[in-house]
Amino acid sequence: MHQRQVLLIEDEPHIAEAIRFILSRAGWGVSVLADGAQALAQIVAQAPDAVILDLMLPGRSGLEILADMRADPTLAALPVLMLSARGQDRDREAAERAGATAFLAKPFANSDVLAGLEAITGGAQGTPV
């Protein structure tokens, strides 16, 4: 079985490292990108199994990136877990309207990210080697 891959697009280094660590321990291959401007090109180039996307990014917002993904037939069905430091209902609603598969408000437990990712990708892949 191949290792499932996730592209994490998060500009806060401490959050990105914490998420990368917990997902790697759970057997995921994790690539991290800190800038929204390069996001779409990286998603296309890497063809990950899922994307974890921060709402507020330098370069382009997570909502803009998500809208572009949903408009592209090759990316339209790719699972996206949207993260936001602003957990207000309007941010959650905007993410849902843009096509986010799931939404997680910061601060969150690292285990919540793993659970959310596995929920949108069809569950755990088994015990890491």
C-alpha cells in the first residue's frame, strides 16, 4: 500500500510543524507550503490525497485557492480540510460555500486534525511501519 500524501498549506511555522509531526507519526507523507500564491501549482504538481488549507495566507487566501480547486475538474473532488484562526460562523459558512470538505477552527488539538483528515479521506490507513 502506498503512503497517503497530504499537502499542508499553513503560514504559521509552529502550527505547520505540529501538524506535520502528528500526521507523519500516523503514517502520512506531509508536504508543507507557507504561501498561498504557489498553492494551486503545488497541488497540481504533487497530486496529494488531501489538502489541509489555512483560511488566511500570504499571497492568496485559502478561500480563493479553494474556489480555484473546485472550478478545476481534476481537483474538484480533492478532499480539503480548511483551518481558520477565526472560528466565527461566517468563516465556517464561507468555507462551506467555497467547497471545503471539513472545517476546523484554531486553536485545535493536533488529534483533531488527524481525525478530520482521516474522516475526509476514508479513515485510517493502518499502523505505520
